[in-house]
Amino acid sequence: MRKSIATVCLSGTLEEKLTAIAAAGFDGVEIFENDLLASPLSPERIRDRAAELGLAIDLFQPFRDVEAVPEDLLARTLRRAEKKFAVMERLGADLMLVCSSVSPAALDDDALAAEQLRLLAERAAAHGIRIAYEALAWGRHVNTYDHAWRIVRQADHPALGTCLDSFHILSRGSDPKGIEEIPGEKIFFLQLADAPLMAMDVLQWSRHYRCFPGQGGLDVAGLLEHVLRTGYGGLLSLEVFNDVFRQGDTARTAVDALRSLIALEEAAGRTDLPAPAVPTGFAFAELASTGPELPALLTELGFARTGRHHSKPVELWEQGDARIVLNSGLDATTGHPESALAAIGLETPDPAASAGRARALLAPVLPRHRAVADAPLDAVAAPDSTELFFCRTEHPDHPSWTGDFTPRAASAAPAGITRIDHVALTQPRHHFDEASLFYRTVLGLRPHESLELADPYGLLRSRAVSGADGSVRLALNVAQIRPGSGPSGSLWQHIALHSRDIVATARRLRERGAPLLPIPDNYYDDLEARHELAPALHRTLRELGLLYDRDDSGTFLHLYTATVGRVFFEIVQRIDGYQGYGAANAPVRLAAQHARTR
């Protein structure tokens, strides 16, 4: 299906928006009137520029407070409409969006509304223009799609149809099944937006928190299915009002927008993408490391240096099935500050299919400079620029990336670590929603509830994504802290390592002098009050600096190392099927980390 986007979705000038929309791959654009008014370009130049970029101008919007007005206002409304029709002719746009009235002067009279909309449609038709009437969720008298359709049907004019907007429909809790009663040819336009589920005034919710389909909690895919059952053959268009998007990078927001529509088409069965090859585990985590701190910390954690890359300054460290790659060739000149997470290797049943799906969903494929003997690894860039490699480790049907490393004799004292449990990735604030959509659509991971965690200097927003079996878990974090308000953990990243017996692991780490994060006694006093733990267990937790959490499935024990550069490690043990990440303890951890970095 053809795809369009409203200019209000993006930051920048109108010309910058048109350029980004075309570069992303959209077919058309909705011109939001405010963008036109602020542009120094004439309507003719905007029309020509859109044509140069291969974009159709699919809609001009919005035209407000039209229907069911007193007679003295009708003449002014029609005069205003004629002026806008003239502008649309200059733009080359032949469809106008008319919103249901919010004016205090509007009358609660459907017959009058139908009569006046018919009159407007007659005026529009004389200019070769059609009218798409939309029910705003906060409209004064018309605020549901079925009410708007009844008025359109009563007006009965070929140049008058309805516009359906997923946010206006779903935010009110309207049943979208009734859409199937509308003839497809009378649905002149379809606008799509998602939103997080929030308890707030619908106007404020709409104006500030809409997002692209798949980034929120509304069933946009289900609504689309109802629309398609009408025989609707028009385009899919995005109309999103979002404070973050309107401050973000115009080009990447446009790409993210198109990705959302491609994924939405897939959900509705209207496009054939390579199926997700959901990752089955972590092959490795790669860290930039140019000093002695990370090798020393890995040694204290029980890792052994087991190999060196045959052509690159890269070392492989292993313990159980946990593999850490240290790359001393990455530094600030390559965009990787010292001791930072640079890449994640993901085990996938079909690396080629994973890479193909990533390309189909517009993930930036990274060029690889490999020697002849190097294993073929495809990589894409995640929204935070972390490189994601698709791997099959030591599999008979696929070259293993470990074959690139020359083995070396390793001596180490293991600490009971078995595998990588999860990785926490810090997202730039403007990329948080993009990241959630990326990991859900590109990798087939399931997003969990978004949480806000208390930081001494603000809030940390966190959302986990995982495979159905929990073999791959990622925590996506973004710090919402005012610049200059204090030390910020917004750049911290961490790798969580699973231990089969975290008490034994903690004792070994303390014996080796590993730099563990100290936990205040006040935490344990509160823990004793909140949970009826056995006295011996409580003493052990306090002695070893272990944190405790519990959910409906089981319990969680974890501890943290001090931060090296941007990176720290977490050691975890999941007991009896615990599914979370110890979020209740995050404020204590953040405060302790800030205290050590001041």
C-alpha cells in the first residue's frame, strides 16, 4: 500500500521535512498548515519540490470549526474555505481534512452539520477537491467515528467522505469493528498513530504523547484489519504529535516512521517480509578496551583469556558459555570511548534470514572489513549505534566466529558464571521509542512494560525486551535528567552475568578483592522490614552486598561491580523462574554509583 506521513510528525523546516520523508522512502505527504504558514517557499515551489522528490501531496490539513455553526458564522467559514481551496490548487493537493468542531458556537444539530458539510463539499468539488471529515476525540458534539460517518452519510455528497484516525478512535475506547459498516470508497483517508496507555486528558495525551504504530499500547494493527475489510484501497498515513519526535533528528525519525508502517502492514498480512529469526542467546558482548582495567576486572570475575583474533587487536575471554570480546582497536576516534560496550553477538538459527529481515525493516547494515579467513558475520546498527552481529557459534552448518581466534592456553579460577543473562543498553533520549520498535520488529523480541526508576538527579526510564523463553533479554534505558543537574548515569552500560550459585560467586569475588559496589545498611534494614527472610539469609545478603527481589514466579539475587569507564557488570541468579530485572533495587544501585563517581 502507498505510504504517507504528516509533516507535523517531524522536526525541522518544511523543506527539511520533505527531503527526509522522500529519502526514507515514503510515497506521499500530508501538509500540515502550520508548516506551510512558516515556510518562505510559495505553494507552487512546495508543489514542485515535492514532485522533484517523488512525493505526492496527499492531504492538506486541518480545516477546523466548520459544521453546525450559526448562520452568521457560515458565510465567514465558506469564505475561509474558498481561500484555502485556492492555496490547495497552488499546492496541487486535492483532499482537505476537516476536523469536527470544538467551537463553543457549534450547535448540537446533526441535520445542520450534514447540510453545511454538503455545502462545503459542493464548493470544494468546484475546485476538484474532496473533503475528509474526521471526528476529533475531544470534538464538542461529534467525537466518535460512527457519529462522523452518520453525518457524512446524511450529507450524501460524492466529494464528502470520512477520515479515520486510529488515535481518535482507540483513545476513546470505541469499538473499531463498526468501521466495517462503512463502504471502503467513503473512507477518503486513514491516519495512524499509537500512544502509550496513560490516564490523562485526551487532548493533552494526543498533543504530546502519540507515537508510531508499534511503539505504544493501542491496537493499531487490529483497527487496520477492520479498515481493510471495508475494501479500503487508499494509503496508510501517519499523523503523530510528539514532543520528542519534534526535537529529534528529522531523517532518522522519518526512517523509523516508515519502519512502523512496514511492520504494521506485516501484522495486517499485507506484506511479505522474511520471518523473524528470534535470537536464541548471546554469542558475545564486545567492549572497547584500551587500558588494563577491564582485563583485570574480567580476571577477578573468573574469566580466562582464551584466544586472540588472527588479524585484529581483539581478545576473547570466556567463562562457561559467557564470552566477552575486548577490542583495543576502538577508541574515541572511532566513536567508542574507552571501556564502552561496542557490539553484541546474537545467536540466531538463521543469520542470513536475520540480516535479510533487518534490511527489509530499514535497519542500517554495517559494512564489514573482513580478511579472507574471517567468518562471514552480518551486522546492523541498533538505534544507540551498538553493532548487532548475527551468529551461529560452533554449529556444523555455519562458520563459527570463534574460528577467527587463535586459541591460547588459559588458566583462570572460575567464579561460577555460566552465561550472559541480559545486557542493558543506554539509549539517547530521542531514540527510546525507536529502540522499542526496532527490537520488536527487527529481532522479534517482546517488549515489556515501560518503567520509570528514581535516580538521585532525575528519572531513569527503562523498558525490557526479550525472547519468549528469556534466552535473550535486553534492558533499554534512557536517563531523563536535566543537563547540569548533577552527575549523570545516562551513559552507563552494563552486562549481567548469570551465576549458578551467587552466594558462592560473591564470596570468591570478595576474596579476590574485586571492586564491588557497596550497598548501604539502610537498604538491608528496609529489606528486613519488607520481607520475612530467614535470619541466616538476611545476614548473608548484608555481608556480601547482595540485593534481593521477588515476583510471582520466584526470587532474584544480584550484585554489581564498580564502573570501569562506561561499563559495569552485574552478577545475577534467577531462582524458580523469576522473570524481572530487580527494578525495585535500581534506585539504590544508581545512588551508590553516583556516590562513587562524584
